[in-house]
Amino acid sequence: MEAVFQAPKRRPKVYESFESPLPVPFTSVQGTSSLQEALICKAEIINQHVIVREADHIQALYGKGYFGKGVLSKSRPEHSISERWEYIGNECLPVIPLSRYQKLVSWAHSALLAQGLDEEVISETMQKLTQPIELNLREEHGAEHDNEPINNKKHQEMAASQTQSCDNFSQDQSMENEIAAEGLNDDRMDSESSEAEKPRRQGDPMYDPLAELYPQEPEQVDPNALAKVKCKRHDDWIIHCGCRLDESQMTSVLVQSGKESGSCLVHGYVLVEEPDEEDNGDPNEDDISCVRMAKLVCRINPFNMVEHLQLSYEEAFFLVYALGCLSIYYDGEALSVLQLWRMFCSVQPNFETNYAAYHYFRSKGWVPKPGIKYGTDLMLYRKGPPFYHASYSVVVEKVDDSFQGATLRPFSWRSFAAISRITGNVSKELMLCYVIVPSDMNKEDLSSPEFLKRVKVQEVIVSRWISSRERMEQDEI
């Protein structure tokens, strides 16, 4: 029976634009296609996982082709330490509740214990990390301070102790803490010196006729962050409907601008919401009022959690072998294509068969993602998960020329009916992908990606037989 291909089901609300199907740019020069200087991304193999750490590499791989997933997020790598940020002088710091801070402290304590340190050293380190910090930074809009500048020497010692004790656990994160501690004075001095020389667009009657009404300098808004703000009154982006930002939305927009400007590039410090001791508290008050009465205490972030991008073996090898836009390192050395192939085949059973199917569907323009949550090998998306629902649930099988061979996933009639019913209940179609391997190929031929030139792929779409529907069609005939 001939298969009937259904149109992909589009998502009702799409909040982003489609950039590119692959992270490899092409341009047209004098009527010919030439490759631009492509970004070569870097990944590392850590505990048998392929991890991408650089922020621009993460954006390039996920934003163009939707490769991988965030290690701290559901899919898109967008985890942040907090959704709420507050200004302390010119420094914008994340605000976290006390329960969240206590979890970070317990994780830091567990990390130090895992390194085999003495209890005395651990207690001393944790005591230094949990001390509150007084940040006497210059107020915004040029307000004068009579207090002395902040003494960062003590904070550098705290960050250095954290760096020394947690170096083996997270070297890059501890380096960021040092940078955050050492750069507070430099950033403040640079901002003070540049503020005096900076011409004011607002507040000078010679250039601004509204200086008497609005003497302050306008706040900087990040256009990229503004484009991601959704209107609370309309089902549209706020840049489209033209509504004004409220106070909470304005704070989120300014936070993005502050983070990109480099004033607080790393989360070395956090503002912890702690209950005010002077406030006795009223049990009749709701939670919202209690949150408003909480005071913010600046503390060192004891446990930094940085978002990374995790690639599957099929995605990583496709980026290396097919596109050439990724370099994978293991113990500081870049691995060749052949080394990666043999490593992935030794770690993941049937990697060569799964990759052949992945390469095939990627070449057809689909975006394959792992289908483990539906009991299959792959899920096929058109353009990407933000735009369409998955169209097919794919089960990959390895066969010979006569469609015989040991099945990778042996099905019984009951298990096959169950997976077919699950696929139908989530509005998808079940596809069997047969990777046809020539009978004369042996294990040595499979030890190199050259075997991909000899295999073939065939798809079979499985449709569930519904008795009532079949009888209706017979009656009409």
C-alpha cells in the first residue's frame, strides 16, 4: 500500500525566526557559490559526553540547526541563575531567594567533601564564602558618596580560597569568580572617569528643550532583549503592539543590557532575599507582601552553575564529518574523524547504524532529535522544534540485502502495537527506517566511516488499522 505523507503540524505560537538550517554560511560571489570563513566550534569529551562551553559556539550550533540541548534547560540552552536582577550602584546583580542560596551552599559543601578535604578546611572555607558583603558602590545617575571605596582585597581572598579549593571541580567557574572580584574597582573607576567626559544628551538646555522636565540621562535598553519581551495585554511581542513596558519588564530589559556591557559579566555575587529581623511578621499577610518586606543581602555565589550545550554522538559526528564546523577535544588533544568514529562505536552500541539514519534524514532537510521519550530512536522535525511538532517517530533497524538480520530492537506484536498506539496518541506517524548493509561487509569495514558510501536507507510508514474506518471506506466503494 502506498504511504500517505501528512503535512507537518505547525505550532500555534512561534516566538523566534528561522536563521539557517545548518551552522555553515554560504554566500554568492559573482554568480558562484563560495564558502565564507566559517566558525569552527569547539567541544570537549567529558565523562563520555560531548560538551560545548563557549557561549558563541552554543548560539551558533543551536540557533542554526538546533543541534544538542542545554544541560540545565529542557531544550534550548537558556538557563539563568535568576529571572530577577537589581542594581546596586552601577552593578546589576541577580536576586535569589534564601532557600535557593542554601541549596547552593549545600552543593558547594558536597563538592568540597568529594575532593577529600579536611573538615576544618571545609568549615573555614564555607565560613568565608557565606559572610555578607557590603558593596558601597557609586549610585546611579552621578550621585555623590561620602563613604570610602569598597575594599576588594578581602573579597579577592574569599574568591581565591574558593578557587583553590574547587579548582578540580570547576576550573572555569572559579576563574570567573576571580575576575568578578578583581574587576569591581576597575569598572567603577573607569565608569567614574568616563562619566565626567561623556556628553549628556539630556539635562543640558542647550541641546534638550525638555531638560527641566527630564534632567536624568535616559536608561539604556538592549534591543535584542526588548525583542523577546511579550506584551501582557496582547498576544504579541511588545515591539509589535507598541505598548509601554511596566517596571518588571523594564528591569529585565535593563538587566540584559547590563550583562552585555560587561559591568557584571559573571555571577560572582548574588543578592539573597532574607527576612528582615526588625519585621515581626504578620501571619495574616500573604506571600507577596512578605517577599516585598524581605531585605537583600549581598553574598558570594558559593556554587556557580554555567549552562553548556550537550551534543549526542550522532550530532557531534555529523558536525565534524559532514560539515567540518566542529573540533572535538579529549584530554586537550583534538581528535581526528577516524578516532571519533572508533570511540563512538566502542561507547555506543550500533552507533554506525544510528548515524547512517541520522545522516540520511539531516541530508533530507529534517531536524532529527532523540526519541527516547516516545520509545523510538529519532523524532523528525521540519525546520526545528520551535516551529513544528515532530512529524515522525523513527525506529532504526539494520538489515542485509534480503531484509534479513538480527533486529536491533526485537518487537513482539504486543510491544509493536503499544508503540504504534503511543505514536498515534501524540499525533505522529511511526516510521521504520531500514539501514541496508551489504552482505559482504565485515566488522573491519564498519570500523571506518567509509562504509557509509555503501549502505542504503529505506523508510516504511506504519499505519494503524481501524476497523470502523475500514468498513466505512468499503461501504463507500
